[in-house]
Amino acid sequence: MKKMKKAFLILAAASLLGSCKKSYLDEELVATLTNDYYKTAQGVDDLVKASYERVRFKFEYEWAYALFQVGTDEFTEGDVTDFNYYNRYASGISPVPPVSGDAFLTTLWSDNYTGINRCNAAIENLGVVPYGASITNETVKTQRRAEVRFLRAYYYFMLVQQFGAVPLLTTPTVGVQLEFPRTAVPQVYNQIISDLRFASDSLPATQGNQGRATRAAADHFLAKVYLTRGSAKVQERGQKATDIDSAAFYAERAINNAGGFVLASNYKDLWDGVYTPAIATSLPIAGDLSRSEAAQRNKEILFAAQFNSSLLYSGRFGNQTHLYFAMRYDNEVGTPRDLFSGRPFRRAQPTDYTLSLFDRKNDSRFYKSFTMHYLRTGSSSIPKWTADNAPSPALVGQDKFALGDTAVLVVVNDENTTITRQDVEKSRYAFYPRFYKDGTNTVRGFKAGVWPTLVKHLDPFRTGIATQQGTKDGIVARLGETYLIAAEAYGRLGQYSKALEFINRLRERAAYKSGEEKPQAFWQFEGGTKGDVAATYGNLIVTEAKFETNDPVEMYPASASTKAERFIHFILNERSRELAGELYRWEDLARTETLIERVQQFNTLAKPNIQAKHLLRPIPQIQIDLTYKDGRPMTGDEKKAYQNTGY
């Protein structure tokens, strides 16, 4: 007889929130501890800290892109196709993983319940623990209780978005428990909101330790949860008439927080320390650790999963998102793999939708989100000019580029390009325009493995070139998204002018500022003028005209025939412009009930297979097989009823 053991995992992760760059805890040996330890003041405080640890899940492994990013309008599979069935909605998305390396859904389920169980144990023990060194008074106990209720809500929010109805556990599971009935989605949302309301009321505006939840983080998630529940039209999430009003209220409260959280003045500040210089003055190229650490501490970030350069304190995987979005630069001449540019697993690339969405001339977010060039860092044989391609006879026989010069250039242009085949062939470096002219034909210039590399997850601070374990914190929530939540809520209420206030505030930040140097592509390929340092906000201001008509720039689907419908697709476009590649997109499309429509419009490889069942993930079969009902194993029909429809 099979049994599912839901044993409580003893983990006093005393440095799970900290690191050498921002630590406030020390690791301690806990193998000999018993559950009685967690009924002490120090023990329950360690348990609260341990409750944060599974926030790392989203960033740790290949499920980061597979469950949250590809299979959408925004990103599709790269040229390395491991697990590409998550992009294509193929039969591999199954209750039983088709390959041994795919425990994505099982881990999504089990890791979130591990986090929930720690939260439940902390809540229970906070009710009985005496005051001590760590828990000094009732105010501190309430604050700690608010932290773990915030975390429990976070874990359940991920589960309900991915799986729908899930077991709702609010007390700790110790020993063997066999029965785990699924709880209807509306009740799960009720619990999430209850936990977040308590957290919002009880958390402080600021915390003494980086990584702990604050009131602004709770307000952000309250707004997002209310928006998710209230925006459902077909799905039953228990939506209430006041949900969208509540979303607007809590989003504004998060924006107007008392904790000093503000938008970064420059979009680039959020990812600083990893950008490729225009030319390398010294080799090897290195990331700027101090700038990167400042970026990770930026006051726009409301909540982040904490990682560290010490593998001891970053769990088994570390933050591995740096692996998945880079192009195959290391197959080009003069650009061997190095620590700065990363280890490219090449799992995810931006779709044409994403590349076409930005006003690249005026909106700085595109060139601050993607890197377009790689520099020569290797001394291996470099192509030389020949009589057929040299710009002048004097260059024949000379290296086409020197150490530190551009060796690879990717250009995101449009189909009306003036770049020709001759331009590509006679370039001194590897030149990959998205389109070029070959006579009267327009040809795609990206070969397999070539695309703009997303910079947001790059991590040149790992311990070695081959090291997969990344060190950077994973952003879970930032104010840029909060502004878009507020905008969407007001738009759904029909208050478009109010919605545009939040959108245009982000666009003001996105625009090039007066005096700001623009990238070389601005004047080479985007129609700008070399040396132009004028502000561009005037060209980015949005009015209601954007969604009153079928603006071709916004690529609205044919079904969007009203202002309200076009607004939803417009806000989804704005979310991509602001949040591209930040692991929100699959859940964005699922919650707005636009996943199928937008995938069919913008993701060619996913289009043939996606169907209604893919709005939820399958429940892992191992969970179903080990679950009892009425004291006995479930029958085949009961197992089928437990599973999501279509799997």
C-alpha cells in the first residue's frame, strides 16, 4: 500500500534571507533539533526565516522559463529544445513527466506546499511561544505572524494560478497524512486575501533586514490578487463586484507607501552592472559588482528572492535564470564563452511580437532590456579582409576587428529595412539584422541561436564560467508592475484618464532624458541623428486614442472590437514593454483569459496545439496516486475527477 508522507521538514535556515552582501543571520547545525525547538523564541524565529526559503523556487531551475515565460506571446523556445513542449503545448505537458529531468510540475506543487507547511508551523508556534531573545513582545509576534501569512498567500497564489483548485491547508502537517481534497478556487482566493489583508494591516513600512516582507509588498500582492480574481469573466474565481476597486485602492496604497519605495529614476538602474560596454578598454570584461548590488537594493523592488555568491546559502540551485535567455554568442569567431557574457543554454528567445512592440527610437526600455552586441575577447583566428569585401585595398589581409572591438552585432529592424545582403556579407563583424533585402526579397537574418539577449538575468558574478548557480536576487515584485496594476484596475473601471496617469508615469521614466546618450543603434538603424541628446517623452505620451481605434502599433486581435477590450490588450502590451522576460507572462495571459488568443496570434510554434485545458497545469500524477479518500486509495474514476479537465 502506497502512502504519501507529508512529514514536516525541519529547516532552521538561519541565513536563508541573508548573504555576505546583506546578511543578518548565521547558519547553524540543526540536524539534532526536534520540533520542541520551534516552540522556543529563537526556534520560531528561525522557522519564520525558513518560511521565506521557497520563494527562491521560481528562479532556481528550468521551470523558470518553462512554467512562467515561454508558451506565450512574449517568448518562444530557443534553438536548444529541451523541454520545448512547454512552449508548444505538446503532450509532454502531462501528469507524468515524459523525461527524467522534468520534475517541473511536481516541484511546483511540492515546493510551494513545503513553504506553506513551514508557514503553518510558524503560525501555530507563534501562538504558544514565550517571549524571548527574538520574540520580545506582542508587536514582534504579530509582525512575524504577518510575514508568514504574507508568504503563505504568495505560495497559494502561485498554486491557484497554475493548478486551479488545490488542497487548502492552514495547519501544519506532521507525520503521515493521506487525504488532501482539492478546495474550490473561490475559497482558495478567500484565504489568500484574508492572509494578505492581515499582512497589510500588520507588517511594518520598513524592515531592518533586506528580504523581509513589508506593508508595501503586501499591498502590491493584494492589488494583484484582487485584480486577478475580479477580472475573470469565464473562469469562476469567486469574483466580487468590489474586486477591481480594491485592486486600485491597494495598488495606489503600495505606490504611496511610507517605506521609501519609489520608481528607479532610470530603467537601467534595475539591471546595472551587467551591460556590455561599447568597446573593451581592458580584458577580460568584468561585471560591476557594486553597481549590481546597488541594483538589487534599488528602492523600486518591493520583494525579492534572496540569493548569494556563497553556494552554502543559496540552496541547491542558486538563481539559474541567467542561463536561459542568452543567444549562442560563443559559437562566433572571436567571442569564446566567458564569465561576463554567460553560459548560454538558449532555452528562450523573444518573439517577433516582442521585438516589434517597442518604439525603439523613443522608448529606452528596449535597449536597456536587451543586449545587441558582443566584443572580441578571444585571440583565436579572426577573419581577414579580402579583395572581394575590403572597403579599401589597404585593408586586404588585415584582421577585420581587434581585441575589444565589436565582433557580433544583432539588429532588430523592420521588414521595410534598407539593409542589404551586401551589407551583411561585407560587414567587418558577424552582422545579424532581423531582416535584410536580397534583391526584391525580404530575408530573415537571424540564424538558429541568434537573437537579442535579455540582460535582466545576466550574472557575471558567479564563481566560474561553467557555474550554473547564480548569485543575484530574483525580483518577485517591483513598483513598475504596481503602476500597471493600478492602470489596469482603473481602465477596467472605465476611468481611462486615471489609468493613463500611471501608464504615462512609467513612459516618462522609459523615455530618454535630456542629455542622455542614446545607443549606437538609435542613429544607425532607428532613424535618429548621431549626437542627439534630446528628451523623447513627448513622443511616448499615451492618450485614449491608443485604444479607441485599432492602432496598428498595438497589434490588437480581431476580437478586440470595443474600447474596453482594446484597453486590456493595450495594458498587456504595456506589461511586456515594462516587464519583458521577468517571469510574469504566462500568468498574465492566463488571468486575463487571453492566453489562447494571443498565443495563436503571436507564437507560431505554440499555435497548433494550445487549447482550453492549457489554461491550467495538470496535477502531478504522483500526488493523485498517493492521495486517499474516505480512508482508502482513490478509485480510477476518483483520480480522474481529481485531475484537471483534459489531462
